[in-house]
Amino acid sequence: MLFHRPSDARGQADYGWLKARYSFSFGEYHDPQVMGFRALRVINEDRVAGGGGFPTHGHRDMEIMTLILSGALQHRDSMGNGAVIRPGEVQVMSAGTGVTHSEFNASASEPVHLLQMWVLPDRTGHAPRYDQRSFSAEERRNRFRTVVAGFDESAALDALAIHQDARLNVAALEAGRSAQYSLRPGRHAWVQVHGGSGKINGIAVKAGDGVAMAQEDAIRAEASPDGLSLVAFDLA
């Protein structure tokens, strides 16, 4: 089973300092038909203007992943962490029993473009935690690279860890190149394209499109002449 969610079908918001697109229901955008996919609850594509950002706010019982596409994001939280996240870096924050944080564009003039993704945890009540790591462009060039995985397999995959049986993969395909990611029996997948165009399992896609999969044995990605950049969730 394949389900194509075109970019233009996503929810959207424009607050001046923030232009956001929502793959699933979020905030004031509510569609009961798109509340998430399996344990995946949020994929937000945000563009934050220079000097803009999200003031201190709280979360509970959610595994939150942030991937910077361009620009830089300043993070601060109630656990005492303060860091700037840049392209190629992945941030993971387990909100657990409760955490507050702020996220601001690290530049007063240049925009920051990012994906923020939320996955439901395997249970409530985990202790809050934070991690961040840089993955080189070479690691994802013309192949899938797992950057986040459940605690049981994260070390073996050399990936950041979350409290859920899920993997977050990244891939950047050059013009005309293809890559494949095998799915174990009974697994599901969500692919979110954030750059270029091409095909996912035969479906023509462009930046902003999503593709949900069930009963597929693999994710098959093919890039058009403008390349293809994506994230792909492997879900129970």
C-alpha cells in the first residue's frame, strides 16, 4: 500500500517570522484524517526569519527530532543544554516527564530552514534527555543513513537513540542516482521529501511531498536531474 500526500495538501501557517507547513494535524491546523502515521505524530517544515524563534515552552512524553536544512538554530532547555544546531546535525530531545525549551534563529538576518519531527514514546514517564550529533554529507550521499533509532539498536547502527521502535533515515541522491532501503516484514514507512524531485516506489514526488507505505519490502528512491533529498521513517 502506498499513499501520496502532495506538498500542497499540507497544513500551513504564516506568522511573519515563521512560515510553517504541517504534514499532520498540528496547532490550529486540524484534519482528523491526518493525525499522524503509526508512532509518527509530527513532521513540520519551518522557515524562521532572522531574529525570530519559539520562546520558552513545554513538552511531555514525546521524542522530538530536529534536522537543520539551512541556517542555524539556537537551542536552550531546562536540562541546562545550550547549543547551536547547523546543517548536517541532528538533535534529539526526549521530553519524558517534562521539559521546557526555546528555539531561536541563531542569526539576526539570515533565515533558518528546518524539519522538526515528533514520535510517540514506547511509554510515558521517561526521564528527559538531550543529544546532538553531526553526520557528514558523505554518509548520506546516494544512500540511506540511519541517524536515529530505538535504544535497542542505536549503538549497532551508530545512531542517536529514542524511546521507540523506529528509525529515522536521511538520504541525498545526486542527479539520476537511486538508493534502496530494505523494510523488514510487517514494517511501515513514511518518506518526506525536502529537496529536489524524483520517484519513491514509482510515485513522482517533489519537495514537500510525503509517501506512506505498508506491506512494501523496501523504500526505492530515484532522483531526477535536480537530485532528491529526503528523510524516511521506518516504523513498527
